[in-house]
Amino acid sequence: MGRLLEVGPPRNVALQVLPFERAIPVALLGPMVLLETRAHERFAFTEGSLASDLSADPGVVNRATERLSMIRAQALSPAESARFIDGMVAQP
């Protein structure tokens, strides 16, 4: 875990931790990836316990974007996240 802080995220990546005690229901729905091409096409890839889906449907992409916004609002800031990770690494 310390390697995350050592290397640091690329400039186009924000590292935020969502501690379990701050988790909200939409954060527990499973992994998702939001993509935007250079041509500004937007895609959402979601994984669930029974199915996975890649969609360019604007409604699906908007819902995934809203979900990410809700998660980020509850997550620690990048600076708080770095301190959280540092604290986890320091624990025996």
C-alpha cells in the first residue's frame, strides 16, 4: 500500500479512499469504470454479481457519473486519503 504514495498517482488520477464507515449504498453496488474517448464519446462499464455491462447509452452513463459523484462526496479528500494510507502502512 505504501507504494501508492511512493510513486504517486499520475496527474490525471485522483486517489480517494472511502472508509467502510462512510460507505453509502451506491458504493456497494460493485465496480464501475467511466471512460471518455478523445472524440468525447462516453462509456460506462459496470459489474454486478450476476452481470457486467458496457454501455454508451447517455442515461446509463449519466447514472454511473452521478453514482461516482455521490461516492466521491463521501470519500476522503486526496490529502486525507494519503494520510489514511500512510497510517495503514505504519500499523504493524
